[in-house]
Amino acid sequence: SAVISQKPSRDICQRGTSLTIQCQVDSQVTMMFWYRQQPGQSLTLIATANQGSEATYESGFVIDKFPISRPNLTFSTLTVSNMSPEDSSIYLCSVGDRGLNTGELFFGEGSRLTVL
Amino acid sequence: AQTVTQSQPEMSVQEAETVTLSCTYDTSESDYYLFWYKQPPSRQMILVIRQEAYKQQNATENRFSVNFQKAAKSFSLKISDSQLGDAAMYFCAYRSTRGGSEKLVFGKGTKLTVNP
């Protein structure tokens, strides 16, 4: 399995501000995934972050709102920009099985953001 | 695009009894992975069980087993001898085996309550 650490674990933010979430993995991985889980909802993929290239965003998510960095194979950040109350969610970082072909993703504990 | 449907928003079971959670999915692919993830109130997503579509044998992990019906595109989870610690949100998820498609597609989840 992979050990994934996310910071912050939770935060309360003011409307119009931006917050950057960090994700650190205990080993090198090719792809890192950022998911959003709105209150009482399922997980929706925001984007896939590859090291050395721009992130690939899913339909409905744009780089200006959710810029992502991937400076190396163990670290990524997701910024939630110009936040509104609708951005109140849990944001989860996940990584794949590092070539073991189990197919599963491993998840961090998530970052719970509340926007006032 | 693949979709995953969980038709039971909530389920309850008595401790020590058996419960089955339903999941159906839609895909045009012949090979893929299916998963059940558990998300307790602490919110860490934990893999419960996985199934590879090319395997006819249903996966089993201790008290957890699946009924995989490929033709019907059905993937239900059976929890035997339910324990209080099984109370959580359960998400069914799909993943393609195509290269570069490591992302998971999740259903909306089923909230399982275990009654003492």
C-alpha cells in the first residue's frame, strides 16, 4: 500500500480567497489523482497530475479554478481558487498501484474545506 | 463513458446478520476492474474487495464477498456476520484496464448502518 499525507486536514476559508492543499506520497508514483467529495456525495475526479506535464482536467473542472502542480514523483498540490460556498467539500489525493497491477487506488485522508 | 449505479442510498443490518449491497455499471469494455471501497466517518477510503473482469470466480475477503455477473453488469457486495465496525459508506467503483486510464469512476454510495 501507499502512505499518503494531505495538508491541511481541514480548514475554514473566506469567500474569494484561495487555498492550496498538499499531497505527499511515501514512494514515487507516475500519476496522482485529485478527487472532490461534496457533502453527502460521491467522489468526482477533478484532474490527473503527471510529473513533468500539465494536469489533465475532467469535464466541468478548469485549470484557472483548480491549478495543480506536480514538481516531482512524490508530491502534488491542488489550489482551490476564488472560493465560494459551493467549493465546500472534501478534497482527496490518490495514487495508483505503482505497477503492481492490482488496479486499486490508495487515498489520503482528505482535506475538508468549509467556505463561509 | 462508464457509469456506476448504486440504487440503495441507505441500508441497515443487525449485528451478526448478512447484508447485500447492490451495484450495476455500464461499459463497452471487456476487461476492467471493479472495487468496493469503504469510507468510515473518519473518511479514509479503504479498499474492501476487488474483482478483475476476466476472472469468473467471485472475489472473497474474509467476511466480504462479491457476486459478479458480467453479462448483467452487476457487482454486489455481501457482508456476512456484520459487525459494528462495518458501519460506513460503501462505494462501488470501476476502472478501465486501458493504459493511461487509471482513474476510478464511483457510484453514489450506500450508507450502511449496523444495529446492535
